[in-house]
Amino acid sequence: MLDKTFLQMNTVFISILIEALPFVLIGVLIAGVIQMFVTEEMVARIMPKNKVLAVLFAAFLGAIFPACECGIVPITRRLIAKGVPVFAAIPFMLTGPIINPVVLFSTFVAFGNQWDVMIYRGGLAMVVAVLVGFLLAVQFKNAKVLKNEIHHLSKNPAANETAATIEAQPVSFFNKLKGTFVHAVEEFFSVGKYLVVGALIAAGMQTYVKTSTLLAIGQGEVSSSLVMMGLAFVLSLCSEADAFIASSFQSTFTIGSIVAFLVYGPMLDIKNVLMMLAAFKKKLVLSLIGYITVLVLIGSLFL
């Protein structure tokens, strides 16, 4: 007979997958559309030439993309492959799961229709994303950050032949639409395995690491923010739902540490770190982890 704890972990694992999969599907479909319908020339026309304006433009662009932190990784990879500078693409990736209207409204509702936490969350996310963009502009001027070529070859030769045939055909709307789905399927299987592994690890951490242990550690102002950030990383919640979990800690943690939870989780959790490691070179991912951790921690101390 299976252990009850293992069954609990299995339930958490399945719930994480069910919660994340729709957004991953949306993400790979958008990535497929970008691949087939968005040209390098279009990107060049839209993106401001000035680095500061490009970072700000990309960060605010997240407001109109209701994408989860899982689904936005393949979109970001595709944008970089299309010529969007890394210092602009990453701020978009960081703000997309946080400042979009769906997430902000859920935060407003979760905290009793109060504006303060919602404003703090959106504001800190913007500040962190913009600062990360500026840091990346200095660190990765002309460096290639994509781990693999954007076109993933399937292990199925027939699928490769289909994709190649579509790209060789005249560029009609039907062919572009067909190519969108071919690329979306390839992208889904590319990132899907990392989502499964990340969800499994997150479920195990949620099941076997006691929350009471973390609560006992987080008594100081700095330590409470670190604990909540660690909790956000471990729980790997979807940004559309994490505010309802965060609101349950209002009597235990400071407002700063709760906002840290709400900003850090959508930017960095077990699932999307594994997906980023599959998409980007390790140096970029490690830099992001360092920058985001330090900036969110410092920002939370001012709230």
C-alpha cells in the first residue's frame, strides 16, 4: 500500500501540472506565431534603438501579455532568436507574469480589495526588471545567450521533414499557420520535460519540507524576506494564484516579505529555472538568479 505522504506528493505534483500546462500551451503557441509571422525587420521597427527606452518599453510590454512564468520562457527565447536584445527580452520575461491585469486583479482580491499590496507588487517587479535589464546591457553586450539553436529537431525524422517542407513552401497564410503549430509542438516537447521535472521537485519540497521550519527561521526583517523568497521558489505557484497563498501569511510576516514572495516566485521558481537552463546559457541564468535575489531582497526592506 502506498504511503500517504507519497500520495499527497502525487496530488500536489498533478495539481502543479494542471495549473501550469494551459499557460505553457499558450506560451508555445505564441512562440510559434512569433516564429512564423514576426520578422526581424518588424522587431527592429518596434523596438526603440536607445537601450534605456528599449528596457522600459519591454518591461511595460509585460502588462499586455497575460502569460505565466512557465509559458513566457519559450516566448522570450523566440524573441531573442528574432533579434530582440537580451537586455530588453529579459525584463519582458520578468514583468509579464506579474504586472498583467489578471495577476494584479487577483492580488487585489486576495488581499481584501486593498490597493497597497497590488501596487507594491507591480512597482517592485517593474523596478527589479528594469534594473536587471540595465545590468544585462552591460554584462551581455554582444554575447550569444541561447543555449541551443532555436529550431529544435525532433527525434522523429518525419516531423523534421514536415517542418522543413513547410519552411520551403511559398509563404502563404495557410503555410504560416501550419508552421505555427509544427513549431509549437516542437517547442512544447522541448520545454515540457523540464516542467514535469520541476513540478516533481516542487511537489517533493512542498510535501517533505515543513513550513513550520521555515517560519521558525524567518523572525528577523532580512531573514523573513529570505524565507518567503525561498518559500516562493519551492512552492512554484502560478502567478495567477500565488496571492491567495501569500495572503494567508499576513499575520506572520511583514508586508515587505510578503511582497518579496509575490515578486520573487513568478521571476524565479523551480519550474522556470529548469526551463531557463534549457533555453539559455548557464552564465545568463546564474546572473539572473543573483541579480533578482539581491534586488528583490533589497526592495522588500524598503516596504
